[in-house]
Amino acid sequence: MEYSFIDIEQKWQKSWKDNGTYSVSNDSDKPPFYVLDMFPYPSGAGLHVGHPLGYIASDIFSRYKRLKGYNVLHPMGFDSFGLPAEQYALETGQHPADTTEKNIATFKRQLDKIGFCYDWDREVRTSDPDYYKWTQWIFLKLFNSWFDHDLKKARPMETLIERFEKEGADLTLKHTPSIFTAKQWAEFSKAEQADVLMHYRLAFSAYGEVNWCEALGTVLANDEVVNGVSERGGHPVVKKKMRQWYLRITDYADRLLDGLHTVEFSESMKEMQRNWIGKSEGAELDFKVHSELTSNNSTEAEPKNITVYTTRPDTIFGVDFLVLAPEHEMVQQLTTADQQEAVATYLSYVKSRSDRERMADTKHITGCFTGAYAVHPFTENKVPIWIAEYVLSGYGTGAIMAVPCGDQRDFLFASHFNIPITNIIGHHFTGNEAHPSKEAVLENSGFLTGMIMRDALPVAIDKMVEMGIGKRKVNYKMRDAGFSRQRYWGEPFPVKWLDGVATAQDENQLPLTLPHVEKYGPGPEGEGPLANIASWKEQQYETSTMPGYAGSSWYFLRYMDPKNSNAFCDRKASDYWGQVSVYIGGTEHAVGHLLYSRMWTKVLHDLDLIGFDEPFRRLVNQGMIQGSSRFVYRIKGTQTFVSYGLIKNYETDKLHVDVNIVNGLELDTSAFKKWKPDFASAEFILEEDGKYICGSEVEKMSKSKFNTVNPDDLVLKYGADTFRMYEMFLGPLDQSKPWDTKGIEGVHRFLRKLWRLFYDEVNGKIWSEETPSAAELKVLHKTIKKIDADTEHFYFNTAISAFMVCVNELSDLKCYKKVVLEQLLVILAPYAPHITEELWHALGHEISVLDVTFPVFEEKYLTEQTKDYPVSINGKTRTNILIDLNAEQSEVEALVLSNEVVQKWMEGKTPKKIIFVKGKMVNVVV
RNA sequence: GCCCAGGUGGCGGAAUUGGUAGACGCAGCAGACUCAAAAUCUGCCAUUCGCAAGGAUGUGCUGGUUCGAUUCCAGUCCUGGGCACCA
């Protein structure tokens, strides 16, 4: 009897569906276990082999936990708001809702073929009004909450208003724009009060910079800006200030850091989040602007101080200049008359540069002197004030004190502009490069001279505080998260602008549904497409929409109670399931999505809406499946293609070619001619052996690079079980690897070989009721042990090789015994659910192999008496000697030294030392 | 530029706690079965010297620690991911 995977897979997929095998109840005696995938954005290109990698892993794990006796929640849904659907709408005029619907249908059909155990009754879609009603509802919670720094938690705005009514605000209250008394508060106008409150709301509105493209009249995503111009049309892009919504995630910075101690994320993942949050401790320090300036710019009465942020106040005596971010608010005021023109030129240059360019391009040192000077607070020397793009306005105070002898960027800047460098660390500073250290002894440093820098740090701060020119300051690299987009395909804000005051809508009126628009282009003044709708504008609704991450910041909660129309998630449901037990997804979400969803969870927890404040107990990262692109080389201006080995002789253009018409590196030239009409008349210059060899490169898998492989084709040809196991067999889950279909045959052969343990071509059924031998039980239990441990740790590639070893060994032993085989089926079921279900029922079982218990490994079958010890002389293995496992050092030494090979290598010398590690090895040192 | 990860045969990878480098699989080679093919089975398969026995070299590169290093440390090169409006 043949292994006909197509029939088997169809049969069981239908059976599981009909019997509701995967439906999950919130009411069970079993302990809950929640396995979650990062839900996909349903792109128009459909699923490629990269998508299922994590889904297969989570599916295996879910089934494994089910066999281990858990009630497993394993849902799937779609992150269906987003930019690509809108861009597609712009190009084709098709409504994003329609294309999204279509794409989701394709995704679901493709996912189902792979045999995942999702409970589709719990599916969520972020673009569904029944879903985004609750996204808007949570937004209102954020809007109506503030972060109480005394209690370190979010509280309703009413509590803050009460406080203002009773006590007003003093400087101890973070964020307050001014100090006021209770009486003054009462006298504020509504707009003034709203303005103060806006400084506290967790979702707030403020002005911020966006990528502005004048020619397109629209705001662009970073992704849409390539080399400083718009991707569409290649128009110039500049930064522009616009009113935006933000989430006050910075208030949660410390809790986001602390929370990392309570979760199982990889150390590198935690490290990335810590670096993103970027907590640093230092000081803010005021520099007086030199009085010369007042005479130059006499209109300004009093020169302000420049406040810099530094993590190294100990290096204060090494300050040779100050640098302001070009966007710093004091730049205009500081610039002297003769520097006006130079500064203006520099500012227009900076406006065209992205933050990324500004940080990455350290080879070109740019900057401009303002003409102004500050006064050093201790030496009273004149310190020139510069502006430069390497100082970013968003970090610290947007101004730094430059210490060239200790900071490499400052050093390069000083060298480039010939600014004299003060040395405060003696011989540590060579004059060729900066010496960034905290261990050097300070010289030439006034009251700090003679101290080690590390010790001088607090002394310096104390002195600055005492003089009233500085204070300790904790700083975060993380900024508040931009939360609005001038786009159509996202959640509308349930907010109206009444007399310039953002006014939250009543939650009973939710959802505020996304209205239909005629065109998807921008509104006037760079507003979103919603601004083109007269009725929307008349009602004074906010015209921007929420960003992609809004819906994905809480979807894991909705799965617990997906149909609830009275709450985002019933408290009983979230208390039953609790945190996500294991969350699986790519590291590309390391900082964005994970931080946002962690923040939302903390807010919901603070407001007592859920019982946990970290969403994900354990995080498993899968690597990216990369595409292996192939290239052909066309001689410029012709239809002649040159094989890779010969391209040096010609001037060629490099073109992507479909990987599916290339075998290894050899192009199928006739398939190539048929591939695109343009190439029908293609001619080739071939290698000596008559082949056309393609170039290759590893890149992101994408339709435009013609390097995608569709899982449907593979499932059709080899079956879902083979496909699932092959994806897992490729390598460690967390490692990125290029896709190569070549090896899939091996896994398919393995499943057929498994099949032949049950069925013989001639005799049909061959399994027996015989009692297994010790050797057979050893093979079985060795495998159970390995599979159990590897599955728990997501080491699926080694688990699969253990299955292969097991089936190879059972075949060699001609073991067709039911007792052994049925246990093998159970442990294999998570990996290959279809074939195991088929064989399990063939063995006579009525219930599904999903609902049995994972076999228990028993040590007694594995115990060994002896070991074939590797014996090395001076660390080089020379021979193996079979020794009793219980043998002690002295016995072993005697056995080893009497060995012929050992004696030969010892060349008659006496051993200095014999190292014996029980159960491992012996090493003789001569 | 900054942050994170990775670099082992022709290829994907294994060695999970410092202890026999190359498990398992692909590709390849030789053979068995077959009229033939497919399927299946058996053997070989890091490089190099050697008829062989056996030896030397070998985990990106340069050093270090150790009886012993793919594994630990320092430096360096290369590749991939992220860097705040792609998701």
C-alpha cells in the first residue's frame, strides 16, 4: 500500500474541520497554555515559504503542549490595516477593504493547506469595525489617562484634574508647562486647561517633524523615501512640522526596563530593547552665552542660557566648544550678523538630510559656527558655539558640550575645523584620536585635578548643583511614539477638534467607522484623505488615522474573547488565559511592536482592566527565510545575455531572473525566452561547457526580486507533512537562512520510510503485536527523550534528525511492533499530523492522535555498561579503548598505559599527568 | 555610524556543560534489483601525502587562556536584521 499523501491530508483536514478538533474552550479543567504567532499583514503577493516558518514552529509546539495535557489556545488573525493596501488603492482605485478581503481569503486558503491547528472561530482582523471599535476604545483610555510618577502608574485624568483643583501644580509634577495654584487653575479658560491637560495625556497631540513631499502634497513614510527623494516620482523630501498624535511611552521607560526581568526573551532581544530605551544617567548643565552677543543682537534683551545634556560632567574642563542641533530653538537668536548667511546655507542643507544619513555618514564632517560664544562656568574661557548635524534635536536637550580629547566624534569635529583641543587626561591623549575612558586621572581640571574620572563624576555634579548651574538628569534615547498618519487605511481617531480643543467622543458612539472616500490622495495642507470628505470636516473630526501598530498592540487579548460586543476582552477570559505563554515571531519586531504592546498591556493593567502587566511570558524568535536571487547579465542596449563567468568582458546590466527557471545556477534558456515577451528573441553568450550560469545573491524574499517560492506548489508535490518537516529541518529556528528547495526530497523519503514500517508493498499491513526487544526499546526511548527535550526548546531541526535516525534504526532492526510504532506516532504527531493520524487510526485507535498522552521516557532502557573512551596523547586523539563505565581513575590509567597505540605515541617517556573525565575521555600528557 | 545576530565539507547543518569536529539530510560517485525506468537497498564521500597501514592539516582571520578550544577571552574582516511613518 502506497503512502498517498494527497488523499490522507485531504481526508484528515476535512475530518478535523467537521469534528471541530481545533476549537478551544475558555472553560476547561486542563491548565491553559497560550501559543501565539505574530499575525501577518495580508499582502497581495500571498504567502511565500518564509511566512510559515514561525507558524509551523508554533503549530508543532501547540500540538506538543496539547499532548502534554494542556488546554491550548492557538489562534490566528490578520493585521489588515496598512500602507501597502492604500498604495495599491492609489494606483488601481480598488478599495483597500476589497483587496484586503481578497488577500485574507488567499492567506487562509494557503495556511489551511499546511494543516495548522488554528481555531478559526477566534480569528481577528484589525480592519474590522467590530475589532477597531475596541482599538478606538483603548485609545480613549489612553487619552483619558495620565502617568502618576509618584505611584508609577497610569490613572484616569479626573484624578489629575482633582489635584489641580485642590493644589494646582508645582515643579515636582513632571510635564507641567507652568506652575499654577488651584485658584489660577479655576481661572484658566477651557482652552488653557485643555492645553495643560494635553501635557499629561498618555495619548496626546503635539507638533512634530514629518517627511514632507511638496510635489506629492503628502507626508511620506521613511520606507517611501529613498536617498532623500520620494520613491514615487523621485521628488525632493524635506522635514516639516505638523500636528501629530503621540503615545507617552517615555513615561513607561523605567517599567519597560524593569519588566524585562520578568520575561523569558533572549538576552539579545532584551539588550536591543534596553538600547532602544537608552537610559543614561548624567547631568544637565547651563552655559551662559557670552555678553558680546548682546551687543551684536541688541534686540534680544537677555541672553538665555544654553542647557546641554552630558553623561560625562567629569570632563567639564575639557570642553572646547558647544554644539547645538541645527533645529535647536536658539540657533537664530545666537547667530551673529556675519554668520547669518553661512548658517542659513547650512540649515537648508541639513533639512534635506534624514536622521539616518546624519548618523551614518560620519566620514563627511559638517557643521557651522554661529559666531556666538558661551562662557565656561569654571574657567570663564570663551567657548565657541557651533551647530552640526551629528547632534540630534530629539535627544537630551539638543545641545552638547564637546570634549575632543575624550569623545571621538568631538575629536574629529575639532580636527576638521581646527578648533584647539584641551587635554585633561595627560599621556592618555595622543593627539591622534580621542581616548574615551572613565579610568584616567584628570589633569588640568581645576578642582577635579588628580581624581580618577569615575570618582570625579559625582563631585563635578555636586559642584554644579551647588552653584545652581546644573542638575542630575536621567535621560532616555526613546522618544514618545508618533501615533498618527496622514493616511486613509487605518483606524479613525474618535476625536473632534472643537474650537481648537481635541475632544474625545463618547465611548457609546464607537466604532467611529472609516467613511468611504472617492480618492485616496492626500487632503489639503498635507492632511490625510479623510480631509477630502466634506461631512467629515464639517463634524470637525480628526483627519489623520492611527498607525499600523495600533491594532497589533492588543490583538493577543482579543483572541481570548473575540466575539464580545460589550468589552474588548472579558476580565474572566483574560484571567483564565493570562499572559501569552509563548510568542513566536521575527526579530524585526524587536523594538517597535514589542515595546508598544508591552506599554499598552501596562496601561490596561494600571487601569485594572487586565490582571497582568507583561503580555508575553516567553518570546521565541524565528530567523528570516531569505530569498536566493538569480541574475542574468544583458549587454547594454541589446538582447544578448552573457553568462556570469564572462561578464568582465562586456558592459552589462544585471537583471533579476525568476529562480523557478534556474536549476542551481544554470539558466533554462528556453524557459527564459518564454518567461517574458521581451526576452523571446534573447541570445546567449555561454560558458565553454555550453551552459548559461547565473549570478546569485541572498536577499529579502520578495515578488519584485523574483526569488519567491510558493508553499502551495511544494504541498501539492510532496504533501503538507513533508513541507512542514522540511521547513523545520532547514536549520535552527532562530537562524536566518536562504531558501533552497533542493533538500526536500530527503524529508519526503523519511516519511515514506516511516510508512514502510507499517505497510509492505506485497503484504500490506505488516505490524505485529509482538513484544519488543531491549534494542528496540532502547531506540524508542532514546528518541522519546531527545524529541521531548528538543521540542520543548524549539530545536526542531535536531528533533527531525532524531526521527530519521530512529526510523533508520527501526528499519535496520526490522521492528514492526505495534507497541513501539504507536509511541513513535504520538511523538511525531506534532510534526507530521496527517500521516500520523492516518497510521494511528490504521493501528485500530478510535480517538485522534491529538488527544492522547505524550509517552514518558524511561531511563532503564538506556543504561550502558561500558564506554568506548577516546584516548588522546597531548590532546590529540590516537585511539579508542573500551572501558567499564564504573572504572575508577587508577584502573583506567593501567588499562590505557598498557595499550599498544598509547605506548607507541609515548615513545618510552613517562606520563606527566593523566586526565580522566568519567564518561567522556582520557588524555595522557607526556 | 550605532545596536543585535551569524561565519564549520560541494550545499543545509550537528557537536545543547571546554572533552572523538562533520550526526542527519541534499548533491555526487560506485554497485545491487529491473528488459528499462522509477522506487528501493548496499558502500564511498573535509583537504592533503601514501599502494596500504598510517600521517599532516582543518570550524572567517590574528593572537591569548587551557592537559585539551567550533565552544572561553582580546582584536579584526565579512554577511544578515533593526535604527522610530513598511509590517
